[in-house]
Amino acid sequence: MRLTIGDNVPLSPGRWRLLDGRWPRGWDGGMRFLDQPDVLAPFVAGNRSRAFGAGLDPFAYERVTGTLRSLYDWPAAFRAEGDRLLSAAEEHAGRGRAVSAGAALRGAARWLHFSTLLPHPDRQATARAARAADRAMHRALALTEPSAERVEGASFAGWLRRPAGADASGGTADVAPAGGAVEGSAVAGGAVAGGAVAVRGGRGAAEEPVPVVVVVPGLDSAKEEFHAVADALLARGVAVCSVDGPGQGVMAEVRAPRADFPHVLGEVLDAVAARPGVDVSRAGVLGLSLGGYYASVSAAYEPRLRAAVAVSGPYRLDWDGLPLFVRDTLAGRCGSVAAAREFAGRVDLTEAAPRIDRPLLVVEGGTDAIPGVTGGAALAAAAPDATLLTVPHGDHLLGNCRPDWLPRTADWLADRLGASAVATAPRRPR
């Protein structure tokens, strides 16, 4: 993969290194978000419900964040917890315990992803953590869900997962210790390199292809974060393709964010259409936070989408009003303040919203108010076939009230995509 930022501008790894042994100043020459006084406690508190909603153990979150002296310590502390779970996974796999190993690997993926949330100046370390989270989720799926397939293109990377009973291969997984380690390379030829997992058998593809939903993360999130969303859709007979797009997860080091996201979603649907057992004519998209904008603008211009959901998504951004955290994060992922300002100016659904001629569900938290962000109520008012679901006590991403919106949202999508299979038992432990 060529190291680029955006479509044509090269990204030099050296630009992220320390300058004369000191961290550089903010992108605009002013104070960094991380250097603000008394910022640690509000950031920990502000991300608590997000962490719990993503599946991080609440007691571990309190333990890990309780050791922090400043936000500069956040990445290493969260990576250490992820590494601890990776070691536990290797121990479980060495004893042939695939379920336990898979659960530990999924947990590791979450913690490693959460280590990347900050606009930390060491972008190389952030990129390494994102790749480690991606590998951990890969290893988890290889152990517990070997029918999951990697899908990727020039602008995205992700996983296609099918609901129980709709697996393309119908294979089962056996666990054989491979020096006590779970290898992280792709399933190829029916085996994971190193011999940790062998996939065998097969009932053949499901007789009837199932609908699919593309799950799109936000500004500082990644495909490893929204396990509960994916599991809710899988349980309702819907395949899920969770992706990192430009500026997200493993793509953040090689592609800057793109406001013209329908091009990215088109690439994803093209890739998914080539896989068996999935009906792209019954495709939906669910985006969270900035991903809500990506989902909405895609629904306006990608004809293959049958329905869309925007969770905590912006209708419009005002660069000058945005919090320093958002501006620093955008500048880091776009490559400069000028590029970030230009990107923010394009996050505007004024023209796109009236073009959304398919069902759109807008999910909002009543307490979610971010300076410089016009929220989803404006989108629901402007889109012709929109439904607004507001949870009065919900915060950003509604991690503090998941039972109040996620089941209804998953049911809404499954109904509009014509899903018929419904799981009768949990697919796997979260």
C-alpha cells in the first residue's frame, strides 16, 4: 500500500517525529489540546460512557484511567491493557480454548483502538496501535468466526460478517496449539499461518442471500469500536461490513478524511457484491458521529442503499466554533490546519439532505451538544423520509443508554432491508 495522505499528497513519516527532542506546538502554532490545564479529568469523564458502550470493562477503565498523570499517558496505559489481553489470549489458545482466546482478542482490539483516540503528536505510535487493534480483531474472528472475510480497497479496510446460518463456507474452526500463540495472518487456504486455526468442512452458501449493512465509524473511531452495533444486526439476520474509511483506524496513516464519502461507500459495496451469500440490492448504512454525516451523504448519492441510519451525526460543522480537541484531531488526520478547515467546510448536508429519497433514521442524544456542530434534528427536518429518534438523557454516541435506541434501530434496519432470519440465541460472548 502506497503511503499517501488524501489521493495525491505524500505523507512523510518523519513529519510526526519529535522536533529537537520536544513535541511540536499545536497545528496552528497555539496550545495543543493535550496541553490545556486541567483537561485530564474532563476527558476521562467524557469518554466513560463511550468506553462502556464499546464494551470496555468499566472497572478496568477506572483502574487504567486512575493511573494517569496527564493525557500524554493515555495511549501507553490503554496499549498496556490491550497487551495484557493479548497475552491472555495466547495462554487460552495454547490450551486449546478458542472461545476464551477469541473473547480476549476482541477485548484487546477495543483497548488498542481506544489508545488512539487522542490527537497525540506521536502519530507513528498511533498508527502502530491501530494496526495492532486490526490484527487483534482479525485473530479473534479467525478463532470464533472463520467465515468472516477481509474486504478492502484503495479507500477502506474492513470485515464482512454474516449472521448465523448464512455463512458462505459453513466451516467450523478447530483449535490446535501453535507454540502457544495465536497467529494474526489472514485465513488463506483454510488455515491461519502458524497452524493456530484450521477451517474445515462446509455446507455451502446459504440458499438465500442476506441483506447487508455497512457500519461507518466517526472522526476518531474505528471498526473495532462498535461491537454491539454489529452483533445486534447479525442477530437479526443482517450481514455486517464494518469498515475503516479514509482518516479512520488503519486507514488514518495512509488516507486523509474525505467529505465525498459516497465514493468510498461505492467501493465498499462493489467489494461486498463480489462475495457470496450477500444481497447488495438490500444494502443499508449505519454511521456514528462523523460517520453519521458519511452515512447521510451516501444515502443521497449512492443508489444501491435502501435505508440509512445516522447516530449522533452532524448536519453541518463550523470550524471556528469547534472545540480544540476536534480541530486538533482533524488537523492531524487531514495533515494541516488548512486541509482540516477545508474538510470541515464540506461537512454540510444542506444540499444533500433533500436528495435522500429513502428511509433515514436519525438517532440523537438529548444531552449531546458540541460547539460548532449543528445536530441531526436539522437533518431529520430536511430529509423527505426521515424519522427522528431522540433519547432525552442520551449523550454523544448514546453509550449511556444503549437499550433505549440500539434494539429499535437494529429492528428498523432489519425491517426495511427485508431480513428474514432471526437468531434464537446469542451468537458469541461479547
